Amino acid sequence: MSMRRRYLVTGLQGQVVQSLVERAAARQDVEILAVGRPQIDLAAPDGIVDAVLALKPDIVISAAAYTAVDQAESDEAAALTVNGQGPAALAKAAAMLDIPVLQISTDYVFDGSKPAPYLESDPVAPLGVYGRSKLEGERAVAAATDNHAILRTAWVYSPFGKNFLKTMLKLAETRDELNVVDDQRGNPTSALDIADAVLAVASNLIASRDAALRGVFHMTGSGEASWAEFAAEIFRISAERGGPSAKVNPIPSSAYPTPAKRPANSRLDCGKLTAVHGVTLPSWQASTAEVVARMLS
């Protein structure tokens, strides 16, 4: 009989948190402690250390974040507190307990000007407040403890919460055509696949003190697309199953202005995660099909 490991995960409503709870339910060796407000409030970092120490987890997974990218532009203080000081406090508590901390980060730490997929070693240059706040969180975690893994992901969708895939299916119920941005490229990533990857990496960190397992890693779905291509695939799968679909009109970002500028290239190279942790996420098309099927059933 193996010991059940206690994985403390921040947040209750997030896509990654809900996916972790679901994926861990099938396992005998992991207990997910999903903790949100008021017990752990990232907007009030002062109480975080004591709350984590009281729970005595085997690992801390910092999954909750301030993710309203456009709102962050006018709400900088809140974004920096939640995404910067919150993870700093979690990592400090992890260091005191001598356990690993796993921080979920983002493609938004890059400016998107590189013509090829980003490597972990590429220079960071966030375009806006959200990216800057997440980078602050990365740096705070790394400063607080060597025993960390920072996993950057992107373009997250799932059966849970608010996301692009669910929005597209909803819009297609009432519209025949949709304009979708075609000049931003990235790796659509299922939160259910993120959960599987996080569980694997967490298990590696708990099992071994090897420094090579620590540091920054990129973790996205395999393959790439533009938002318009992603939408077209969602509708193709949905139509095949008798669900809603719409014609996708590709448009440039300039035709759909937003308060926060998005990176034109969000593609992340995930070779290091595969080489070091033995983890590769499935193709985004296969995972999209899985999530669409769930949404329609």
C-alpha cells in the first residue's frame, strides 16, 4: 500500500485546478488539497505561509492566478499582488517545509517577436501587465527556493471555466460566421493534459532531489495553430458530431483591438520537458476532439 501524497493546489475554480481534481481522482497515491479563499487568498499574501504550514503538504502547486489579461492593464496592483507576491509566499512556505513548489506560468513572459518556438533560455520581455506579473511570480519562486519547477503553458482550454473553445461553441449556437484572429500562433493546450503533466512532474520532484528536474520548463499541447485554425478545427469536430458550427473568417489582430497586446508568436518548444521529465503532451487536435465531445455530450 503506497502512501498517499498530499498535493496542495491553489484555487478552486480554475481550469487547471478542476482538471487536477478530476485526474487525481482515479489515482490511489495522490490526494489533491484544492485550497482557495478565504483559507489561501493570493490577494492577501500575508496569511499564506501559515496556511500552507498548517496543511503540511508534500508539494505546493501554484495554479491559481490573476488571468484577466485585458483587465490587468488597468488593475496592475492586483495582478502584481496575486501573480507576484502570492507565489512568493507559497514558495517561502515550501522552502520552510523543505518540499518542492511547482509554479504554472505563461507564454506571455515573451514578446512574441521570435520567428521560431521559444526555448526556456530565450530572453523574456513581457508586452503587458499580465505577462510582467507572471514573470515576477517566476522570479519570486526561484528566489525563494531552489526546489522548484516553473511550467510555462499557453492557450488553455478545457470543459471547465471560461475559455476559447467553450466561447466558440457558444457563439456558434446563434451565429453562422465568426471573425477570428489569424496572425497569432501558438499551441492550444488542454487543461486535462496539463493536469496529467503536472502530476508526472510533481511525482518526479517528490521522488528525487536531482537539480536537473528543477528550473523552467515549457509545457503545451503538441503541434501549433492560429486562433482561426483552432476555431475551424473546433467547428469541424463539432459539426461531425451534430453540434454547433460556424464559418471562420480569418482576420488580423489589428481588426480586433484589445487593451493588452498579445504575443504574435506564442509557440513554446517543449523538448526540455520531454528530455528531462519524460513528459510529452498529446496533439492539440486529439485533445480538442476529446473536450468538444465532452461539451456536446
